[in-house]
Amino acid sequence: MTVVLPTIADARRWVKTERDAGRTLGLAPTLGALHEGHASLFRRARAECHRVAISIFVNPTQFGAGEDYERYPRTFESDRAMAQQEGVDAIFAPDVKEMYASPGEVMVDPGRLGEVLCGASRPGHFRGVLTVVAKLFHILPADRAYFGQKDAQQLVLIQRMVAEHNFPVEIVACPTVREPDGLALSSRNRYLSAEERSNATILYRALCCAESMLKRGVRQGARLEHEMQQMICATPGAELDYARVVDRWSLQPAELIDREVLAAVAVRFGKTRLIDNLLIAPQQ
Amino acid sequence: MTVVLPTIADARRWVKTERDAGRTLGLAPTLGALHEGHASLFRRARAECHRVAISIFVNPTQFGAGEDYERYPRTFESDRAMAQQEGVDAIFAPDVKEMYASPGEVMVDPGRLGEVLCGASRPGHFRGVLTVVAKLFHILPADRAYFGQKDAQQLVLIQRMVAEHNFPVEIVACPTVREPDGLALSSRNRYLSAEERSNATILYRALCCAESMLKRGVRQGARLEHEMQQMICATPGAELDYARVVDRWSLQPAELIDREVLAAVAVRFGKTRLIDNLLIAPQQ
């Protein structure tokens, strides 16, 4: 039976009981609108921890003006059913007032890593993400926390925050889950029209092309970027946000590639912004 | 016997042993150069918690360029003797490399509360303070953490960070300890020449004057500020940084005072910057 914890006090009580019994805890923070990508996190947590908690919270501070905070899908009943199905023990599902009782002044600042890639097009996004994740780690102190590789920059920033601020939690990165045609699962895919959905495979195809060029010996990051940009710009309805090849930890441009790097793309279809990425390495 | 913990791993092991035994922990973060003000924190912690840990760490990220990071007093042996005397169980005393293994990108940003008072003259100071305090709270998760009212803005910011980021710790504010002539104890008092030391009582005298004016019915914050500024500027060798009367939580100017407010002053004597404050309230 999956228990729903609507308040911070409920969450603290639940964790204390589990901790006092000596059980380990895995946490997977989510915005809800759960799909198979989330389920893969829950299963991994289930395999590695005595208890699994997830959070479902559409965090307003990580959405900018004009973004999709209002229309972001809220599907609590089906989310709960899926969590139950996957053996999740607890769902922390606070409302906005519970999470932000007073107007927030103190924020976690991602620094320069928050200014590139998605941070360039979504100013303030990663401040909101890191701040809410810090809050969740304090409310539900877990042994391990599970995040998808799909949100690569978010993952790097959370890993940096945890390392630099000495959070006593291990971050577990889980592989991106894809549709059969390669499209990365995302709660935002449901916004796409049939035509957009069909064209949206360009993100993964561009990334795969960069990977195969690199395997064939093209080691200049700029050439891989150029090829991805061309492919995306040639796709009907696709508006390029970025297509970059960067160091996987510093997120700075990878000029001549001699190790594993992050190829990352962001593309808009109408109002819908999709992201995807691959870790790619030259042939040894 | 007071144990010294030089590494983060040592600190985590020590805390785990105490936690597993069901003991509560009090923490008092310090920069060392301990004096009777610190001792009062340790005694309070001693009275309220099973175990008391302190940290001694001159945190480079809270000192600005041209400030006294290099010459800040480092007096570890006498600090250890005093901690032992006061029944402190553990001293976490990392070096800079241990605390900042990689160059820090992610910081805790105090927002607007970090831009006024001391934050205006010491840009970046409170980012450094909040970030290191967050790290200490993650390394030595305590039930209660003890801070002096002497550093009033630091105290408010830490209270805000703990509340807004849901740190599972109770912040205990302890009264300022003073010399018989009113000078607030500070590790920086030792920098003062005999003459500066004698004139440095102006901080407390100015604050007491503001308090007595308020008790006599002068409720305009600006008038209290003006009086304090005049007194400080008339003191030989004293260079006014600020003399303000502000709301004790928002740190915004208190115009017409109808509740307890914070009177706060900062004054330079040569290279030495001293601060002091009083919580003052109108006569009921």
C-alpha cells in the first residue's frame, strides 16, 4: 500500500519511523505526470533500498514567465496507481503553500553551470531546481536519490550541489528511456500534435548522427554541433534552441574530443520544448 | 576528553556513533579565536544536548578581497583547551582543502537580505557564510545549532535559510557577551590599539542611546539613526560604516517603530571593523 504524505510534518514522521527501524531510503523527486522513465527510477530504487519514497510536486520556482507551469499535466490519480504498481512506499505530495510557506529569499545558486544550455534559455530554472531539491533532501533525507540522465544538466548540477555542499546522499543516474522510434520519454510529449510527434524523433536522430561521426573519427565538437544544427533546422516545425557538444562535468564546449562528452539538444515544436542528450566517446 | 576531527569522514563517523546510540547533538560553528562569547554558546549546548560539537574553520569564502582572512587569529591550541574546559565533545577542524576539495560553483544565495547592512560593505560575505553553514549542517547534522546574537544579520539569514530550505535543525540564538564597559566580545577586538579599544565602546553607547530615546518616545527610526551616526562620527579614530534601525526579520528600514526592532552599527577603527546591535522596543 502506497501512503500519501501531504505535509512536511507527515513526511518527517514517516521517514523517522523507517530510519528508527534501521531501513534505508531511496528517493525519486518528480513533477508527476509519471511515465515509464520515472518507473525505471522507482524500480532501481526498489532494488537498492528498503523503502522507496517519491515526491510529486510541480515546483513553481523552476518555471519562468511564459513557460508551461499552468498547463503542466497534473495527473495525480494515475500517478498514484503507477507508484503503487511499482511498489513505491510513500508519495510526498505537498501543495505550493506547504512547500513555500513564506516568500523565498534564500536560494541555491548554480553559478556558471546554470547559465549554459537550458540555463541560457530558461533563466532562473536551475536556481529553482536546486533549491527545491535541497528542500526535498532535507525533508526526506534519503540514502540514495534517483534522477534520469534525460535531464543531463539538472543531473550534473545536482551532483555538483551534493558534492560541494556535502549532502549525505548518493545520487544515482538512470538511463534515458525511449519510445521504439528513439524519442526520449517526457511528460511534455503529450503536448505534441501527431505531426510534431512524428518529427520529434529528430532530437535522437541528430544525437545518433553526432555519435556516429565521432566514432568515425570526427573529433571537432564544432563539426558535430554544426551537423546536428543542420539536421534540426531542416526538420519541419522544429525550432532549434541549442545543439551542443560539451564536457560532461564542466558543461564547457568540447573543442577536440578525446574522452566521453555530452551531446545535448533542445528543440521547440510550437510551444513545446523538448530536450535530449547522449554521452558519446571516440572509438578507442 | 575532546576529540579533534580533521576530516569530513571523521566527522561523519563520529556523528553516526552518537546518533546510533540515540544521543542528541548540539553544534556551534566558529572561526576559532574563541572567547567568552563562544564559551556561552558551548555551555548552552552542553545544557540542552547529549553531545556538543564545535567547528573551527576560518572560511575563506566569507572574506572579501582586502579583508582580514590572512591575519585572522588562528589560536588552535588555546581554542582546544577552552573547548575541553567547557565540556565540548568534538572539534571539527578541517583545512581549506578538506572543505573545498573542488572549486565551488554552487553557492547558497542570501537574496536581498544579504545586500543590506554588513552585506552592503562586504559583498559576497553572506553567500560564503550560508554556504559553509549549509555544508556544516550536512557534515554534522545536529538537533540544535548555536549562534550569537552579536552577528545579528548572520543569525537572521541562517534562520531564514533553515526555515526556507527545511533544514531539520533548531537554531538557538544566544545573547551577546560584553566586556564590563559594554564592548561586545569579538575575535577582532585583539587588533585594537589601547586608544582604539578605549574608543570602541562608542558602538554600545550609541546603541544604548538609541534604546533610551525609543523608550522616551522617539519612534522615528531615522532620528535614532541620526543620533547614533552623530555620536560615532564625533569619536576619535571611528569611521562610520552604518548605524541603522531595521525590522528584525526583513532588515528593511523601520520608519515608525511600533514593535521590537534591530538597532545595528558597524564602525571601523583603522583596519579593524567592529559590529554590534541591540534589539530595542518602545515602552509599552
